[in-house]
Amino acid sequence: MPLTTQSLPFSGSPDLYNSGDPDRRVPIYSVLSHPAIASVSSRHKERVKHVSAGQMDALLVANQAIDDTWKILNRGSGNQQRHLASTEGDSFKRTILARADYQQHQQDWPGIARTAARFEAGNCGEMAAVCALLCASSGINQPVSVLSSTIHDHAVAQIGDPRVSDKTVIVDAWPEFGRAIRTKDFTLLGPQPSVQHTYLPQHAAPQERHRLLYDSKVSQKQIDRDFATLYPNSPKDGKKLLHELLLTAPTYAQQHGAKNLGLRYQGEDSMGRSHQVDLNLSEAQFKQRLIQLGINPKNGKPTPGNRRPHTSAMENLKQQNAPSLVLGE
């Protein structure tokens, strides 16, 4: 599946994600099905796959990292159409300013993750950097790498060593509804990806998650000032900037990267505990994604003329309990 540039409406009924039960699993393959996508009904069917303890460890850690990345980079991507629209181009401003910062300082991949966290936005590369650092600092006893595709303009994190086993797991927070998925079930990477960076097991401090979530963030005032200084010919008005970006910049509407959204993984983790992991989101998680995408969670339609307010990861997490997932606890 190539990267998607056409934004499609949801065809699944809003009843699928408005049951009133925040823990109910929303069937993503039903919500995202659309007549414009050929053979959707035949490709996305419920399937159960049994996985090893190492894969189950990786799937659990990966989903926690994806959820955390959406809190840390809460302004979204600078090249995802719905993120651009819901922030009136602010996700683009923050992404390119973050890149200017870490390129100026010649930062390594951990530094890229920390810089993206300060700017609260990033495209697939920055999201892969954040996901990888979160996974590597989780305590999982597996290597974690940042990979870039040799056929798609895309980067992801991966848990596991493909030289030892094909039981690796992709961690990709960039798609709108991305979830942890086995590498063999993922479509946006292609064969023989390039390894950009690898964390060996236990080589990232457990404090990294706290740093990414809570360290100081760049203020909106500074974002607007620095963008106007570096790009004086770009519109200062958000709506005008958004219009220009959608006309001139390469943008995407990537909802997922799965071969089959109906997959469910079953197995025990390394502590002997049984789990089921699917590609769905709880109703509470799904509605939060919709809000960040500028979509009304009651009807699944874009919210016209309503730029969502900027709420930092710190402000979000003051109101919720978000414990770190560390294996063995």
C-alpha cells in the first residue's frame, strides 16, 4: 500500500464509537471502510494470530509508546492533512522549526526525539525517533531501531532484531489510527529498509519517558515569532497558511499501515501473563484521536472553522494517570 494522499470520510456509523462505554473497543476496520477503497471488505476481516512472548512484550510496549507519542507530539504532523487543518498549519510550523533546531545542532536520534518533544510536533521521522526512545527506555529486553523505507518516504521504529528472527514489531504513530503491528503485517516499509539508529537493550534510561512528556516546551509566542523570522514570505494568518500548504506542499491522509485491520494477536508475555492485542482503539482513545484530528467525535465529520485549542502534554497529563509500562512490574 502506498502512502495515501486522498482524504476519505468515515463510512462507518458514528454509533460504532458512541456507545457511551469508554472502554469498549471500536472496530477500526468497520469505521474506516469506504466504497472508494477497492476490496475493503475482503481485505479487512477478523483474524487471530498467535505470537511469541517476545512479540507480545513488543506489542504491549509499542502501543504504550504510540499512545505516549500522541500526547508528546500533540500538535501532530506537519504533513498530515487533518493535523494541518485542525491546527491551522501550526503542526507544520512546529515541525520545520524543530528540524531547523536539531539540524543546526547536529543532534543524534535521541536528541531529535527530545527536540521534537519540545516543539510538540513532527512528521514520521520525528515520530519514529520519539517512539524508538520510548520503547528503548521501557525496560524491554530487545533492541529498538529507527528504520527508513527505501521505496516510500517513510520512517518507523521497530522492536526486535530481524537478523535473529522475523518476529519483529513495527511502532508507527504517524498514521491517524496507527497501532502496534508485526512487521510482516505492515505495508508502509517495503523490503530491506535502511537502519538509521539502534538502541541496544537497556541502553536508554527509564527517565526518558518523563523527560519527553514533562520537560519544558516551546511557547506559542516563540513559535510564531521564529517562523515569521525564518519564513517572512509565508502567511502569518493560520487559515491562509493552511490554504497555501494544502496547495503547494506534499501532504498525506494516512489512516493506517496495516494489511488487515481485523487482526488480533494472542499470547503470553515474558512474565507468563495472557494478552489479546488488536488494531482497534478503546472508545475513549478513538474519540481523543478524532479531537486531535479536528473531527467531531459525535458524528465523525470535520469541525468547520474551529481550530482546536493547544493543550500541552503537561496540561493533558495533569488531569489523567498515565503510568509507564515497564516490563516486569
